[in-house]
Amino acid sequence: MWRVKSLDAVSEVDERKSLRRSLGPLQLTLLGIGSTIGTGIFVLTAEAAQQAGPGMLVSFILAAFVCGIATLCYAEMSAMAPVSGAAYAYAYVSFGEFWAWAVGWALVLEYAITGSAVAVGWSGYFVGLLKGSVFHIVVPPSLANGPYAGGVINLPAVIISILVTLLLVRGTKESARVNALFVAVKVVVLAIFIALSLPLLHASNFHPFAPLGVSGIASASASIFFTFVGFDAVATAAEETREPQRNIPLGLFGALSVVTIIYVLVAIGVTGAYGSQPLFGPHGEYLSPGSLGLGKACESITASGTSGPLVCSQEALAFVLRQIGYPLFANLLGLVAFLALPSVILMMIYGQTRVFFVMSRDGLLPRALSRVHPRWQTPHIMTLGTGTAVTVAAAFLPVGRLAAIANSGTLFAFFMVSLAVLRLRRTDPQRVRPFRVAVVWIIAPLSAAGCVLLFLFLSTEAKLVLPVWSAIGLLIYISYGVRKSRMARRPEAK
């Protein structure tokens, strides 16, 4: 259970050809921007507003800070061993098989639930796009929302999840060029949103700035941490980077600065042009995002024929553009989300199958899960299982709750990577590190503490899901993985 892999053994298993060091700070900055800007800012703005009101501006900055220092730790590990499995592999060489399993199992949760959150976010923009089109097609609320939002099932989210799963089973792979195009288009439409909304600012919309106090800002930061996930792409490029000790921090913080500025400007535009105050219950009680109470309150407002507050929208940015008099650009933004977000679902399902593959290779999961289809040469069993889980969660849960659950897995993985850096600095100090975290005994503990802080401010459901999910994983590990592990028969086990 406590068997530890040597770092050399991990690197040998996943050995690749030596890559040409060609990436400089500009390329790394663009890589970080491209891998980060996307789903979260489109689908979580309303949830952040319900938690923090205009104070979500500070929430974005806090989430960016925690993500930045955590990714520095990730960069040191990936520079030493750019291997498949990432955080799972780092836990294996630092703390042993048990903690590697725990991290891998948390990543499984992260990928699946992130896919579900994106599917629900896509559904909101798809429904809004249909309604705002020339055909004015209205999807019944009972079929466009799960039970927490006053509906029965989120049918569009179910359909897109099934379609993406079937595409992956058939072997469809994402085109890097198409994905790069979508990233560029998303940046452009966000720039258009900023340009149209900022001239319409009203100072009164920023008061009160923090209606739910510091706790509301921290809770929103824990939720919108989801919008910053993706910076690890910069860290994992260490092997291809010129002067990684200098250029990785430059690329990381360059990308982080650009993305944070874009997010804050979007939040300012949303708040200043329309307003982002939270919605309270009939007796002044707080209504948490994704709760049945908030769903009913929003349903009663929309039933009266009024547009309602931002927090009731399933397509926050397009909603604001419609309310301030730009329906054409609102439909354009909705179209971009409609076209681009399914590729993110595809990446999440594909990413989970990759984690399963690595764990199966190590003997911690049955080989049958990674069985390849004889015709399509894809891991169809694993893909269908993942797709089913994504579909079920997307059908019934709101995007805010899904994002919070996904964040719990991400924060745990980042927490373990932060500790892994410290442990290997002590147990293997002589190893060559192409990138070293400066003042690591300050940065790494600060990263770990930041992850714990954000986890504590997640919703109660999210904080409960991770330990319950981990307990299920522990039963699987004890009943299967601990006996079948390849490490039990390998000389490098310690």
C-alpha cells in the first residue's frame, strides 16, 4: 500500500524522445492563455454573482493567485519527469501507491464532473441561442433544466454528452488547429463583450460591493477556480522550453496576468452595465447557487414576464448583451459557445480515459477497462462508462454544483503536488531540476494552504462528495489494486 516508485522508473516507463527546446516566454504565454480561457467564464459568472455580488472581481484575483503558485509547484515536478498521469505519477514517486491512487481517483472525479459542467453550460447557451434566433424556438423549462433549477431533466446537456461520447468511441480526435481557432474566437468575443459593456458602466451597480462579506468573496473564488484550470499546460512544457528556469515563470505569469485581466474586465462589464447583485429569499435569507430555493425564486420572476437578475440566467454573458441592447452580438456569443464548448467535453472524457489507462497500466485497475475496440481501436468500454457518468450528472445537476465538485478533485490534486515538491526536495535534493521553485519552503506551503482554504469555502455538497468518492475508491483499491499492483512484483518498490 505504501510502495513508492523511483522517479527514474517512472521516467523509463513513459520515456519519450528528447524534445527540441524551442519555446520562449511568448509561446508559453500564448499556450497558457489558449489552454485556460474557455468554459468557466461563460458559464460560472452568474454563480459567482450569487455568491459575491460585485465582489466577484476580488474573487477572480484570489483564484488566480492560488492557481499561479500551485502551478509553479506543478512546473518543478513536470520539468523533472514529464510523464503521463502527471499529479498521479508525482504522488506515486513522493508518497507511495496509496496516495497515488487517491490522487488518480480524484482526477477521475474532476474530469468526469468537469465534462458534465461544460455540458450544462453549453445547454444554457444553446437554449438561449434558439430563443434569440429568427425562429424563436423555446425549449420548455422542464426539459432545459434539472430538478434544482425547477425542471425535470436537462435534455440538451444529455444529448450533447451522448453525441460526444459516441464520437470518441468511433475514434474522433480533436484537431489542434480547430481547437486553436476556437480559442482565438473565444478571446475575440470576450473582447467584444468588454468593448460593448464597459462604456455603459453605472457606479451604482457596484454598491453594495460585497453584500455577503468576505466569506461570499472566498466562496465565489472557490467556485471560479474552475475558470483558471488549464495553466498546467505551461508547466508540462518544461522539456520543450529554452531556459526553463527563466521562461516558465515568465510564461506562467504572463498568461495568468492576461487571463486575469480579461476575466476582471468581463466581471466589471457584467456588473457595471447590468448589475450582479445576489438574489435573496422572501425573508432575506441567502439562496445558494444551484439550490432549489434559488431555482424557484428565478422561476417566479421569469413567470411574471420580467427579464430578472443576472443570477437567474443560464447564459450570463449573452444575457447581459441582450439586456443592454446588443441582441446580434448576444447571438454571436451564444453561437461561439455552441460551437466551442463540445470540444471541451471531448477533452474531459478523453482526459479521464488517459488517467484510467495509466492506472490500469500500473495494475491498479482491471485491464478489461482499457480493452480496445477491434474496429475503431478506441478504449470503448472506458469511454462509454465515462460518458454515461457525464450524461447522468449533466441531466440532473446545475452547473454551479458540478463545478464545485470538480474543483474539489482539482484542489486535492494541486495540494498533493505542492507537498510532493517539498518531499522530493528533502529526499532527492541532488536530482537535476530544469525548473526550481524559488523560496520553495514558502511557495509550496502557501500553495497547499491556498488549496485547503478554497476547498473549505466550497459548498457543503462538494466538500462531502470528495471524501465519499475517495471512500468508494479505497474499497476498490483494497479489494483489487493493492493485490494486483505491478509494484508488488517490481524491484524498484520501496
